[in-house]
Amino acid sequence: MHHFLKETDFTLEQAQDVFTLAKQFKSARQNHAQPLSMQSWGLLFYKSSTRTRISFEVGVNELGGFPVVLNSQNTQIGRGETIEDSAKVMSRYLHGLVIRTFGHEIVEAFAAHATIPVINGLTDFNHPCQLYADLFTLLERYSPNAVDIATLRGKKVAFLGDCASNMANSWIHSAAMFGMDIALAGPEGFTPGQAIDEALAADGLAKAYTFTNDAKTAVQDADIVYTDVWVSMGDEGAAAQRKTAMTPFQVTSKLMALAKPDAYFMHCLPAHAGEEVSQEVLDSPQSIIFDEAENRLHAQKAIMAKLVELNG
């Protein structure tokens, strides 16, 4: 069973197929193939959501399927049913399962026991669906006719803020996979952890990222400047400490001026203006944040379609 739990669960050739499909789905949204016809896909949420829920619910529908939205607290999982039993039962009813949760081990456990494809809609370790949407958004600009992944090679990404976050991990993993350069900048205590290094090694990818405490160094000559919220779900108790530590890493117009003149600003949203990024940057022509948000729909439709193809 082929699942999508991390960026490298597709080969480069398969990833290219995903981006090509995403382009087709986007350009002919009301008139394309429906590979999920007569299928029911579960959307299981341990965490609240806006973009993930809407994009997957609409996406399953537009691919001809029926989305079944589930909350972990409103299922027997919330009363102690094991993941193994839940996965086996859901596999008898559903054709695919998307999970947005906390520990990465939860999606791995579902995948280990399910006989249907499992998609990681977000864990505390990574966010591969967001990264494929981000990369598709860039490919629309770098190679609009072919969305050719070769055009990503050598592009420099500067990631600022919490460099131990799920988004930082996904960018590190994706940069290594697609041949991009990535420079991360954040305070001490928020550096990339051992888990992402182990993930790179497991996939045979080189540890090619750099980390610095100087935002200016990271952003210098960058093609893409990326940031995320300073206080993620579950970190609210340390909000004040995090905001104080990360203030020097706010993306401002002055900082963006150090990147390439045609650099893009990206953010997975929701954004907290005045914290990780200034309102001026969010509203600037360099900001492509809402294209990213829209492309969650198209990229995820392509991911589901590719999994249906791979799993026969």
C-alpha cells in the first residue's frame, strides 16, 4: 500500500506527475477526470483546521468522491480504541484516509495497519501536503507551461523563526529531495533536530541545510523567504518566551531587501502580522501567500489521484 506521510514518499518522477496533475486540475477545475468516483475518503482531525479541512473536503468532492469528516474526540478513538483496530475498521468502509494530528507516530501507525492509502494532513514533525502546494506555487512561476521540477534545482530558500518546527522539517526534507539550497535562521534552542537528520539519512539524502542565528545572513540572495507562526498549536504555554526569542527574525521589508529583487515571500498561514512578518510584507507584490493557500486544493487533489493510480 502506497501512502503519503512525508515528501519523499513519492519519487522525483512521481512528484513530477503530481505537479503536472495539479496543473491540469487547476486549469480545468470543472471539467477533469474523477479518479475518486464512487469512493469515500475519511478526513480524521485530531487538530482544528481551516485550509486542510476545506481543501480536502472540496478536493474529494471534485474528484468524484464523498468526504467523511471525522473528529478523533467524536469517534471511539477518543474513548480508547486502539489505532490498529481503528485503522482496520476504517479500511473496511473507506477508500482513503487523511489525518491531521499531533505525533507523527499516529499517522505511521495508521499506515502500518490500514489497507487503504493514508495521507499525512499535518503532524508535529512535518507537513508534506503544504510543501507540495508550496512547490507547485513556485513551479507556476518558474516553469508555468511544464511545471518542471528541474527548475527548482539551485533555488535558495531562507526559512526564519522556529527552525525545529514541522514546516522547517518539511522544507529541509524537500530542499534535499529537489536539489534546492536552504538556509535556516532562528534563536538558540530552535534549531533543526536529530529527527530530521535521521529522516534525511533514511532516505539517502545529504544533510545540506545550514543554520544561523543571523537572519540577514540567511536571507542574503534568497529566491524564497519563508516563515511560519512563532507559537504553534500546543506551544501556547511558552508564547511569551517564544515571541521574545524570535523577534529578531521577523520578516520585514528591510530584511526582504537583502533577498534577490524577484524573491517571493511565502507563509503557510494563518499569519500573525506584527509577529513573524510585518503587514507591509504580507501585502507586498512579493507575497504569494494566497496562491499557496489556493494551491492546497489542487496539489492535494493530485496527491490523492496519484495514490489511487499507484494503489491500483
